[in-house]
Amino acid sequence: MDVLITGTGFVGSNAARRFLDEGYSVIALDLNPARPDYLEGFEDKLRIVKMDVTSYAALNEIIEKERPKIWVHTATFLNPMEAFNVFEINVRGTAIALELSRKHDLTLVYLSSGAIYGQMEGMGDIFEDSVFGPLYPPRDFDNASGTSYSMSKRLGEQWASMYRDLYGLRVSALRLTWVYGPGIADYRLNSGISLFLRKALVSQPVVLPYGGDCYCDFVYVSDVADAIYKAAIAGRTKHFAYNVSYDRGYYMREVVKSVEKILPGAKLSLGPGQWPSKGVLITRGGISWPSNRHMNISRAREDLGYNPSYDLERGIRAYLGWMQKNWDLCSPEKVPFKA
């Protein structure tokens, strides 16, 4: 196999599709593997294997057998309330990926997160060399548990950067913003878009007295997959870390307007202010995130040729099409609404 992908969640599975479209063979590993509809028809080029991605011995064995040249490490544990599991998978799992990549001379693409920037206030774009903000204590609207995820990504990047400098490992870190698109069936920590679409499709309202001024750097998952592919084939990239987003961010009130334009019958209303991650019926999620600042992608444009093509409306339309096609995965009967 040409490419090893750890993690078959919606980012990992969409990355697999990107490589498959380019003619690569892929082996994907996950403790709870998924095979979404957009991976159908590639049986001769794709293997999906149930495996604990924190098992050094099992990973080493499969690398020796399959001989991949590229490793895309997307596996992550998202529930920040379970801090030990966050460390075990996000930090220890990354250390294993780095060591095995060094041992077998693989190019490694590490999926990081914009959450590493922490609580950055003020205005202006965020660049890869911007000084990080604090992760703890939380702001008034943050949940303290989110610190564990953000911190795990910082630690993962520091370890990866050390391997790049110490051993000359071909590794790059992609700092993703709020990813949405095919593969997300539920309302996740990183996207209110799914909630709005699912509610609108069953003619249920979303009326919240908060959240309209919450700023999100949304990026469509196919654009993320393109960045992963380009970082992988670049080998040793000019820089270590790259922001991966769209050309601009959006306020949640803009997301509401886009959904209402695409689905005129949608009944969505957000009040002013931030979208809290605690103390409200529907929370934003626990991860500390920069407020009102866009993650600049000029470095990824220049070095990788990354050029995102999905603005918010195009992305929502494409996501809606997938959701309607896969309504058996997205319906309230399958995934009940939180509220």
C-alpha cells in the first residue's frame, strides 16, 4: 500500500478518498473503523483494518508488511472530559507515529488544530508564528475541560517539531480550523452547521438567545483533504506548521443566513453574543478558540499550492446533498437531537 492513514473519521476518510482519486492505494486503521459511501467502489485500492492505533507492535507489523511511503495521522480523541484518553491517543499515539515514521523512513502528515492558539483576543490574522494565547483558566464562556484537547495538540506539535529537527523526519503539521462536510452525521463540537441543516430538514426550529456573534473559521472537508494530499506529496515541506482554513471566517449569524437561503423554510434564530460551551441548552463545545481572528493561509498557499475552493454557501450545499443521500445516518431517529 502507498499510504497509511490512522483514523477513519470524517477527516481521515475524506483524505483517503483524495489519495484514491489520485491513484494511490490506501490502508486505513481505526479501532472503530468506518466505511462511508464516498469510499465505495475502491475495494481494489483500499483496505480498512480494525486496529488500536496506540499499539506500537501492531503498527510496526503492518508497516513492515504493507511498506507505505506516506503516513497521514488523523487519529484523535475528541472528548475533552476524558483527559487521560486524550493524552493516550492524541499525545502518546502521536509519539508512536513519529517514532515509527523515523524507523521506516516515512513522510508523516500530522493533523493538528487551530485550538493550539488558545485564547487569542484582539484583531488581525493569526499566522503560524503568532504567539500562542493561554489555554487555562477558561474564559467565562469556555468549559474548562476543553484545555485537555488543546494542550494535547500543542504537545503533539512540539514532539513532531523535535523529530523534524533532531532526526530530519519529513513531518508537517496542519492546523485545521472548524471542519464540516460529509462524514459528520451529528451535531459535533466543531460545527453548528450540521445541527442547523438537520433541524431544517425536519422542519424543527432552532431559536437560541445567544451565539450570533460567535466567529468561526469554517473549512470544508474536501479542502482539508486537498491540503493533506499536497503536504504529503511535498515530502519535507519548507515549514513545519501550516494553517488550513478558508479565505475568511464567518459569524454564526452568517451561517444561519446561508442555511435559510438554501432551505427557505428553515426556522433559525440566534441572539447576540458568543456561543457558550457551558451553562446553556445547546453548547458550542469545550475547546478554547481564538475570538474574531482568522487563521491566515498564505503560507500554505505559497508552499503547498493550497487553494480552498469551497466558500460557505458552496460547502453547505454540498454537505446538504450528502446528508440527504445519507439520511438514514443523520435522521433524528438515528441520531437524536440534544434539544
